[in-house]
Amino acid sequence: NVIFLKERGKNDIWQGLHDFHLIESDNENIELEKSLTEDQISASELLNESSEFKHILTHQRITAKFYVINVLNQKPFVNILSEMKAYDRDAVLDVPIPKLIDNYLNEVFFSLAL
């Protein structure tokens, strides 16, 4: 199993940190299926959906949910995956990541039987 992360760009507040593919919204109720194409839905399977994680910054509040999906066919995800790098579960511990993602990985992801 691998974890795909992308590095945040130069003009980003989290420059140099790595994160997952983001689905952002002002609405707290995002449905994963509405954020994926039909091809992506049929080429993947949802393995885990986390509870909400809250993170408070000086300028905003972030409510995040994390989804673990198994990509059965990479073709529908080529645009997303082309921006990312694959890490194995142990190597991701050495990658600089935001505190929010660190909390998720340590509290949930590493305890999953994948």
C-alpha cells in the first residue's frame, strides 16, 4: 500500500509541506461521490472515511475528513496522481506534513488494517 502526497507550492502558506489531494468547500457536508467523476467512482473503492478533524489557525478554522480509497485503475486519476508522489507507510513519516495530516495519520490511518 502506498500513500500519495503532493508538495505545496512556493506561494502557499504551507510551502514545502506535503498533503493529500484536497476537495475544498465552504460547506462542511462534502459527499465524496459528488467530488469524483463516474469513471473515478467505478475505478476505485472506498476503504475508510474518517470522523471530522478540526484544526484552528490564526486566520481560519479547518474541518477535515479523510478518505482512504483503493485505486483499482489509475487512468481516471491520471490528472490527480501526476501532481503527487507515492510513499510507503514508513517513508511518509519522514515527509514534512501539516499538523492536521500528522494527527490523522497517527490517530487513524496507521491503525487501519489495509
